[in-house]
Amino acid sequence: MEWVKDYWWIIVILLLVGVMVNVYKDLKRIDHKKFMANKPDLPPHRDFNDKWDDEDDWPKKK
């Protein structure tokens, strides 16, 4: 186990390379064209500025 103390960084690099390979494989499986065709509509954005929306300087629509 003495070699683990000396070469721990190689184990870390191999682990990171393995993670990157698995991420690449998973990303290759995603069909982005199918997702974009069936993309769900996002709900309207709600922020905390809605209390100031009534104080607009824009003219009112008639």
C-alpha cells in the first residue's frame, strides 16, 4: 500500500477520466431534436417585482 501514497494522483486522474467517459456516453444518448420538437412550455416567469408593475410609466392600452 506504499504505492498508493506515492501515486494517489494517478488514481484520481483515472477516476476523473472514467467519469468524463460516462458523461460523454450519456450525452450521446440524448436526442436533442426529439426534445426540441416536444419541448414543454415554460410557465410565465414570476419575480418579486410584480408589486411595482402597476406603477408603470407606459401609457394604458385602450
